[in-house]
Amino acid sequence: MSSFKQIQVLKQSKPGQVLSDSALYWKDYEFPTVINEYGGINHIDVSEVKPNFVVATHASRVHIYDSHKKTAIKSFSFSENAYSGSFRRDGKLMCVGFESNHAKVYPIMEDQQKDFDFENETESTNSATKPKKRPLRKFDDHLGPVHVCKFMRNLYHVMTCSDDAHVRIFDLATSNTIMKLKAHKDYIRSGCTSVTSDDLILTGSYDHTVKMTDTRINSVVMTVDHGEPVENILMFPSSNMVVSCGGNSIKIWDVLKGGNLIHTMINHHKTVTSLAFSHNYKYLLSAGLDRHIKVFDLANYDLVSTLDYPSAILSLGVLPEDKSLVVGMSDGLLSFKDRKKHDTEAFRESNRAKKGYNPYKYASSSVFTSSATDHIITHETKPHLRSFDKQLKKFNSTKALDEALSLKTRVNTPQATIGVMQELIRRGTIKAALAGKSEKSLGILIKFIQRNISNPNFTATLTDISNILLDLYINDIGKYAAIDDLFVRLKKTIDMEIQYQTNLFQIIGTLETIFVAQNNVTK
Amino acid sequence: MHRLANSSDLLCSISSNGDCVALCTPDGVIKFYDTLTSNLKLEYSSSTHLQAGCSCLVWSRLKRTQNTVQNSKQKKLKTNSESTNKSIETELNDLDLIALGTTDGSILIYSLSKASLHTQLSEGGHSDKVNDISWCPNYSDSIYSCSDDGYIVEWSLLESKVKAKWKASKTAITSISIDPTNNYLICSSKTITVWDLKSKTKVKTLTGHSNDIFKLQFLSQKNQDLEYFFSAAHNDRILNAWTLNSANITETSNQTLQSFTLNDGPSFLEVISIKKNDKNLEALVLAMTHKGQLCLFKYDFSSDEKSNLKKPLKPINTVKLETKEGSPLKIYAAFLANSKNEKLDLIELGNVNNESSLVDMLNNNYLYIVYGSHVNPRIEKIEFSELNETKKVLKRDDPFKTSVTLQTQATKIESPIISKDVKVLVPGQSGPQTSIGLGNQQKRKSTEPSQMTLEERLNVMGLDETNGEAYYKNGQVPKTDNLLVLLVQGLQSNDSKMLNHILQHKNDKVIAKTVRMLPTNYVVQLIKELNKRLQGHAQSGLGLIKWLKSVLMIHTSYLMSYPDLIESLGSVYEMMNARTKLFPQLSKLQGKLQLVMSQVTSQAEDLPSGNDKEPLLYYQDSTSEDEQIEDELIPSHSEFDEYVFSDEEDEEESIHDDDDDQDENMADDGDSKKILKKEVVSFKKKKELSKSSLLKKNKKDESEDDDDEDEEDDEDEDAAENGENNFGMEDDDDEDDDDEDDE
């Protein structure tokens, strides 16, 4: 027995760009949670160990946030401006640079302090009833504000870069300077330590250069010229590629080839202030004063996605597994954007448990195993018919058309409405279906035509329909003001469409001329 | 420039009753100006003004009240504290004191009424620059001062000696203020510290600025126990408002209540409280930026939510001063005064609508501004009605040039007026040539800068588009928000919001100019962006067509040489072909509609004459007991009503019910009178409705699609209810169809 053939609803092809998987991946974030601070947030760092704390530095404060609750769990206030608060790899210590030429190291959690080697310091802090946030170490050999302060991979050394153009490496145990190098000619505003090597550091300066330094030989091993003051730099984990940003450009350099420029990306229209890698170093994220975050695919350096923010972005952080994007803006807004939670198998299971789902109810096939000799008759499920299909099946043309013009159908799937109309034309009952309409449903029909006639996919059908309508109702026109009004609107739309198409013809002519001329030129 | 260097150093303070402005010139001389006339009243230079310059100027807080002038016969201190206070008050009131802090740490108290130094406070005081002084609000003889050495000192005015002194900070204290209840003292460096005045202990520390705070000011009014104060810091583009819970200090919030953004660091702060209906407390904040712009903020304390996410408030009004040549003039200070020219720190408003703008609320008050050079400062009274724009630019004479203009006036040659009839016989220059005609002189006058035409002024301001190129030649910096720059930025960063905004422009000239200057490497990208947007409705498409046309016309040669032209522009071409495929059919339909609608319009023209007669006829018809006609007519009316007035469902339903009743009545026994009434009513309604429906339709055209759909939704529901009535006839059709199909 053949079943009723339903109206095929054609999928509307929307020309334009097709969203790639990567673009969809970066669109898949929830509405951001925003926290208001009072100064531009100039640095964000994310702890690599769970529960991934986020440290945000703004003006004279450093706040540590819980990335799940989005609340500040600890805050440090200073009497001067702080810069570059960043975690140690194990998430137990934090270092901060200051305007008055020094850098300090703080413990993150009080209860963890006993694990540290510095017994004397911790005892004094624990003894007080209200533990004061006293620094563990203070490094004050610099001659200018310390804008960069990062732990080295070996956990016991701290790299600091200052406006006095010097790079220093301090020993955590003794707070002595281990290495000192005047690497640049201008302020050093960005720095980065290698994640695989204990000895490689990278610095970017306002003298337009990025330099890689080997601490074992205490000298610069590679210098590249970015062309503009360098705002931020990143090193790939293998330490053989380097990303720098400054001005509105982002550049990628090959270290092994001695600082060869691999690629330049100019996709921002204002200064790029911050860079970050996504999970597994698959994507590169850049943030700029133009309020955008751009995502680049690191396989081919293509722009994958763009995220918009309300004001100029100064700093950016990505949580492990791209779980959340943390963005600091110039007017003190700190935005957390979480990845949407998807219906994973586990998630669905838990939902079922809540609803009291009984797995045995529909499990007959799994409980009862048929033998090979059994003849199995599958239970035929009735196909679900949409309301207009039901009417079509009963040959109620008018009702089918009315159902097809119901609010939900005509707004959400106008192509289904068109499908019904085409089916009625094919059956030859369209005239009957259109005839004798009440004023109201006629109004709806005309409005539908007026809205959709300029869609090239629908124009043919709707032109025919309107011709029939005019033939049928020519005597009624002029009787009802509301209907007349709709006809006037329909006419206006068509007038405009005609005018538009006339213009398009002109452009087609121009294009054809250009195509022909180009063919001649290339021949 | 020299001028700027001077002006930024200028210290300026306004007396608490607003009749006098004290200025400290860079050479250490204090000058007192009358606010009404801008004339110099007094001048004072301390004996040590060359070694120790003046670092701060603070007037005493006492108000001069005219009616309570008591003879200060009891100058001696009495045991009764209240009368002591009163006597001190009167004494200090009469003296009209101002405190001068100096860079060497001493404080001079100068009496304006005596025109001499009242006393000097230096022994046992500060060892470094005095940064700020605060007078006690409750008329005691204490004043507090803070200094670079980190100490706060409480002085006794009458005995001229130190009452208390304590170290408040390791670093310099830049500002100090006493709360209106005289219980707490707040002082600041980068952070704000709250001190209990009785025990001299620190009770609270607040952080909110990244730089040194130079001004703390309490609001004169408080809201129950909550007191409010404002802070401003050097080079920090925000002002902050804070609360202080005077009853329970520990409950004071650590967070700023609200911040206010400025486009430059502040140099002056003044706060006025506004009281509405004795309940709502608002604050009017006057802040001056370093560039000399005056910003007005309004903040309503009653509306505060305890949210952490409040965006900083933006100024509701800004005032800028400019010379006629367009160079900015710096405003040093500003204050608010009532119609009696008394300085205000509280405005009480009766029943004023919340909606009325600030300007309307303050209509009876005046804004005083101080500007100009220290040699010749100007004090000007501005009516609030003048500040009707949110960004007001006031044009004033350049105060630095006034002396020059005065000279030219003085040396002007007065020429004898000679009438036209007089013939000058002598060929040589016996008389001045200017005397040839009076008319000439007047014409020339009109070209003076003070009487520029609007066109000339616009040219000076650089708003005229056609003069754009001339500007570039003059070496002026082109505007950054030029359409081309925006377009290139939008294409570069693929910002669709920005591009949509740009592509909305429909002015042919603007489009052509922008496209002409567009760098060629963006041309193909622009065409692709246009293609994306061309697929919508014709209305939006018509504007974009202009862009596409001009791109194709102007960049023809580039496009011809572009190698991947067919690949990249093929889709544009295809899209257009698809769209224009049905042009003939559409044109035919257009013709058909034209014909039909022309009939309608001609009918509509006839309508008004026939309209008046119709109801009469109708009335007659229904009396003639032609029930069948009625039956047909009634539902059609109700349908009509429903269609037009979907909002008033209830009414419609009632009418509909009545209709049903009518049917019954007619079946039983035609109560024709009742029906008649209803007929007339419904017809009247119809008339009204058809009018209102037209209005409605017009509105609908403008309104969003969503609204339309909502209305339609309602209609649909109606349709479901009345389905049987409406489709009664059509059902028959359907059955016919079925029969046919069956055959």
C-alpha cells in the first residue's frame, strides 16, 4: 500500500558564506557574564591547574576569580599601579610587577602555604587572625616600572621586563638577580617564557623588535623587526615559531630559519592588544582596540570567526579546552563567556533519570530475542502529516490553503505554503481554493504575496496566484477599504521590484561588458 | 605654550556665599575678584610668598546670613559650649576667612573683611607642602589640614595652635574632607581612608582610583544615615561616588556607588545636592577637565540598585568655551547660584516631573564660570536655558587678546561725516577717503568676525562637505570618521554592523567620492559584501544598487585586469539573472494591478458624495422587514469589525453574540426595533472604524513586521472561532471538488 505523498518542503538555499566547523565552534558560546571593575583591565592570566583561577590586573588592583562562579575569591589592592599579574605553572604562586620599579611574589591559597619552602614567611602570616596578604618575595633591582613579570618553566626563576629596557631573571629562593641583559632600546611591554625549555625567553618592545634570549649564554639569539611597537607576543610550545602583534598587524615568525617572516595577518582596524592560543594550539585568538576578537586557524592562518564586545579590549585569556573566554576591556568590564553545555550522552542519561524514564517499557526487542524461523512483521508507524497535508489528503483544497497560510507555517516555512500552492495548481483546484474567501483570509493571502513576491524562488508561483486573485475578485475591489489598502501595498512592492530589476538589468549589461572585455584582454 | 603653562597652575576658589573668587597667580599673589562685576576687590601677597608659594586655597564654610548680625560683644570664651559655638560662629562669620596652605607647611588665615592676615598656623604643624585644608562644618574653631609629610593636623583657630596631630599615611596625603555630622574624616592618597574623629582611629580603606585623589567632597545632604561623597583623581578619567554609613561605619560598602566618565582628567569638582519632594535625593556634579571642558552629571541616589555592573555615567551636559577663531578656552571653576546670586550647595525642588530635563529644573538658577588669564579673569553668569544642547559651545572673545582690541578702538580715526551731495573739489587727499560714503563703511563693518554669516561660521568649523578638499590643502587634519576610512576599516575587519551602517548612505555624490578613493585591493571584497546584501527586499536593494553601479563604473579598468574576475563576480551575475528571470510576468501583473487600482482610486474619489446618503437608505431598508438581506449583512459587518479591530476582541464578541441573538429573534418573532438600533450602531461603528482603519494601516506600514504578525495571530484565533460561519459557503465548494475528483 502506497502512502500519501507529502508536500516536499524545499530547503531554502541562502547564498552567502557557508559557516565552517571552526566558525560554528567559536560561535558556540553562551551569553557573557560581565563584572565591572574601575580601571582598564590590562592583563589576564589563566591558571593551568584546576580549578582554573583567573587573575585580572587593573590599575592598582589584582583580583583572582573563580572561573566557574565568576566571583572574585581574592583581591589585592596596592598603593600604586600593578601590571602583569600571572600564575606559576602549578597555580600556587602569583607574581605582579609594579609602577615603582619592583616585582612581588604572592601565595594564592593560605592553606597551601605550608607546602612551600619558605617557612619563616608563612608562619608569620598564619599567626595573625586576619592573615595579611604579605608578599613572599620582593625583587627591586629594576630602574623603571616593571610591566612584565612571568615565571620560568623551572618554577624557581622569575623573568621581569621593565621600562628601563632591561630583562632580569630572579631566583625565587634568594631573590637575587641571576641574569641581567639590556635587550632593547625602548620600553619592554611584552614577554613570554618557553613552556618546553628552561632557558628560552622572548621579549617584545616599543623599539619595534622581538628578541629571543638564551639565559645560558646570556645573549640574544634571534631578533626580528615587527615594524610597529610590539604589544604582545606568544611562543609556540615547540619554541620554533613566534607570534607578535603591534599596530593593527599580527606576524608569525619562524625561529629555526633565523627569524623568517611566515605570515602577516591584518584583520583588525585598530591596534591589536592581546594574543592567546586556544586549546591544543589549534587556533590563535587576537583582541584589539576595535572591540573585536578574531580567531585564526593556525593550519592555514585563515580568519575563522569574529566575536564582538562592547568596548575596546585590552587583554584576553582562554581557559583550558576553550571552556571559557575571559576578556578585559578598557572601561573596566571583565567578561566571561562560557561554552554552551551540549547534550552529551551522560547529560541525557541524567535527564532521563529525572523524568522517571523506564528503559523496559520499549525494550521488547532487546528482552525478547527472535529465533531464525520466526517471521517478523514490523509495526508500521504512521507518518506524521502536517495539517495542510491532512486536508490535501481529504481533497479539501480551500482548507488546505488556509492551513498553509496559518501564522506558523507562513512565517516560519513560507516554502511550505508555496509548496501547497504549487500542489493545488498541479491538481487544477487552485481557482476553487482561492474563490469565495472571507475578507480576513483574503487579506492574509495578499499580505503573504506582498511579503514574498520579491523572493526569486517564489516569484513565479506568486505571480500566477495574484493573477488568479485579480481575476476572481476584480468586482470586489473597491468595496472594502482594508483589502484595497493591501492591494495598494502589493502594487507598491511590485513597482519597486520592477524598478529594482530594471536597475539589475543595467548592471547585468555592465557586467557582461566587463566579462567580454576581460576575455579579450586575457586572449 | 606659555599661556597654557600658566593656566594649569592657577589655583582658584569660590567663597561659600558666592560673592567672591580667590585666585592665586603663579607669582604667589592672591587676588580677590567680585563675581558680579569680575572686578578686582583685593590683593594680598604674604611676606614669604617668594620662598613658599601657595599650594591650596580654601574658604571657610560659614555662610553669611544677613539677618543674624549680632554684635560680637562677648568675645571671651564661655563655659557653655553652645554659646561658645555661636560666638565663634559670629566671629568667624564676620571675619570672612580664607585659609592658604603653603609649600613650606605653614597655613595662613586671611580675613577678607579686615583685609589683613588674621593668623598664621605653623608651629608644630607640617614639615612639607600643605595639600588640602578642611573647615569644620559645625562652626567650631577647628580646621584640619593634610600634607606631603603624611600627617593630619587639627588646629585651633582661636588659639592658633595645634590641637591634635597624627600620622595617617606613609605617603603624601593629597586631599581631606570632614563629613557633615563632624564624626568622620576622610583623607586620600591613591586610596581613601576613613578616620573616626573622636578616637583618631582608622576605620575603613576604600580603593577606586589609580592616581592621586586631589579632591574629596561630601554632599551637603544625607539620606538617613547614609552620607555620600565624591572623589576625583589626577589624570583619572572617572569620578567616583561613595557612601558612608555614619551610624554603622562597618557596614559601609567597599565598592563605589557610581562612577562618572570624563573624556580627560578632571581639574575641578563641585557637587550640589538636589532635593525633590523631600524624598528623592539627587546630586548634580560639576567637573572640569584638564582641557577646560565643563561636564554636568546628574545622579539619583534613590534609584540605585546594588548591582556591581553599573556602567559609568556619561555627562548629561558639557560646556566648552571657544574663542571666535575656534581655539579652546579653559574654564577654571564653576558654581551654581540662585537668582539672588548666592552660591548653592542644595537645591530644593517642589513637585517636579521626573521627565523634565535638568535645564528646565534649574531654570531659576544660574551657572557661574571663571575663565580667562590670571591677569584678567572673567567671571560669567550663564542662564541654564542657554544650555539647551547637550554639547554646548560658547563663543567668547579671547581674553588674552583683549588689550589689543582695546587699543585699536582707541586709535580709531574719527572721520567727519560728509553727505553725498558734497563734492570734493580738490584732487589730492585733503580729507580721509573713508568719508566718501557712509554705506561703504557699514558694509565693511559687517565683515568683521563678530558678525560672520552662518556660511562663514560653518566654513570655519569645517562642517561644509564641499569645502573638504580645501581643508586638506590648508594642512588641517582630515576627520577620522570619514566614510572612506570607516569603509576600509569595516572591510578590513569584516565588521558587518559597520558595513551595514556605511552602505545605508544613498547620496550619489557621497557614494561616488567614497568609491573613487577606495583602494583597489578592497574593490572585489566590497562587491562580495554588496552581493550578500542584494538578495533582500527591493527597498533596501535600491540603495545598494547605487553603490554597486558606482563601483563598476569607477573601477572598470581594475576589474577588467583582475584575473579571477569570472570566479568572483560570477555569483553576482547569476543572482541577478535569477532575480530578473520573471520580469515579463511581473510587469504584466503590474499592469493589471495598475488598471484595477486606478478604478479603485476613481471610486474612492466618488465616495464622499455618496457616503452621506447611504445611511439613510440603509435605515429605510431595514424597516421594510427584509430579513433576508439583513441576515446576510449582519455577519459581514461583524466580520469587518473583527478584521479591522482585532485588538478589541471583547466588543467584537459581544456584537457577534448579539448577531446570534438576532438570528434567533428573527426566527421567533422579528423584534425589528431592537434590530434596527443595533443596525444603526454597527453602521456608525463601521464608519468610525473605516476612518481609524486607514490611520491604523498607515501606522502599520511603519511598524515592525513582528507587530504585524502578532496582530495576525489574534486574527487567526478569531478565524478559528468563527470558522464555521465563514467557511459555510466554501465547504460546499470543497464537496464539489471532492465529487469531481472522485469521478
